Amino acid sequence: MNALLWLIDTVINLYIWVLILSAVMSWLISFNVVNTSNRVVYMVSDFLYRVTEPALRPIRRIIPTLGGIDISPVILILLLAFLRRLIFEFAY
């Protein structure tokens, strides 16, 4: 049981980091620090978008943007952190 909990915790932790990377990448693209015409940048940003968008889309439908600021990654990170705590609370 401990190995399964460790695996779930690790996957949630990795997904949180992917969410952070996706947000940073979107900021870098928005401020023209990196250019999506570069093939590597395009591939990385497309991968991050495809991995994070299915989880962020329902949150974006419920919570509107605040003056162009998207807080859905923050809300998802908070929900995932809550889920991690909840799993370990019921496990022990």
C-alpha cells in the first residue's frame, strides 16, 4: 500500500511541476522572450498544452479570467495539494 501511495504522490507532484512549467512557458511566449517558430519551443509548448489543458479547461469554464489573468493553474495546484494531503490523511 505504501508503494502505491508513493507512486500517486509522485505523479501528482510531477503534474504540479508540469503545470508550473506550462504557466512559465505561456508567459515567455506572451512576452516574446521565446518564439514559437523555433521548432523545439513549439514542441515543448505544444506538449505542455496537451498535457495540462484537459485538467484546466473545466476550471476555466467555472472561473472567469480576472482582467486577462488566468488563475486556473493556481486553483488546480491547490486542489492537487489538497488531494495529496487527503490521500495521506486517510492512509494513516
